[in-house]
Amino acid sequence: MTNSIPEAVQTIFQRHSCRHFRNTPIPDNHIQLLLEAFRHAPSAGNRQPWHVYVVQNPEIREELMRAAYGQDFIAEAPVVFVVCAIPDQSASRYGKRGETLYVYQDTAAAIENLLLTATALHYGSCWVGAFEERRVREILNLPAQFRPIAIIPVGEPAEPPEPTERKPIEQITTFLT
């Protein structure tokens, strides 16, 4: 990256999924910074329709790993964020569209803030969506209105994450001039 690219954009380019972690604890002030970035995400009507569980307990991380089809890196990470959407909070203002769309857009934006902040702090992270929702609900004893949508392990990478291929801009863009 060159110096002509803003630091925030460099962080976006540097973010890659990490699936191998050291079990080095993350300092509390870094966890707080990750949560601050999470909560500063935009949301429709400023509803902030999300809730996040910060899991440091190794036994619970192990249970979450099993609920996520044995993705063992979840248990390796020193901290796991389980992000829940709260559809009722969006629906109360935006009806069906809020319940079925805005809540997930908003929560995804908050997750991306968390991932980018982890990268800026030199941590690895991974957005895990493959898990048994019912099992995660049981493990965390979630309220009925919370829907778990992502498990995000965060920690010091055991090895540098590998960049993945990206489609060329020409394949994903239509310019209307």
C-alpha cells in the first residue's frame, strides 16, 4: 500500500479472515474499543437493533465451536463476539421491511466495524455465519427476540491470514452515465 491511500482504506484492504489464533488474552481496553466501534455503526432510524455477547469463557467458546459445526478456530480465539439482531426494534418503526431487511443491514454494518477495528488493532478475526442457531440460543440462553446472526472470533493471529481472490471491478459494477 502506498502513503497516498488513506489509513482507513488501507485497513479495509488488510482485513482478511483469520482461522488460526494464539490464545493470548486481549486487553480489556481493546475489547472496549471493539465494542465502541461496533456500537457506532449506522442503523436505520438510529434503532441500533443489535446486542453482542462477549465470550471469554473457554468452555462456552468450546460449546460455540461445536454449534458451529466444529470450526475449531472459534475455541482457539481468546474472545468470541456473538452478534444478535433484534428484528422487533426495526419492525417497531419500519414494519415488515425493518423486520426482514433493515435489521440485518444494520447489524452487518456493526459487524464490519468490529472486524475493521480488530484489523486496525492487529488482531485476526473471522465472520462465522455457519452455525446451528437453535444450539447457540441454548448455549447463551438468548431472549426470544434476539436472533444470533454471527460468531466473530478475535485474537492474535497464529499466522498471517491469507488474502482471497476478489472479482475484478468490471465484473461487479455497472456504470450508468
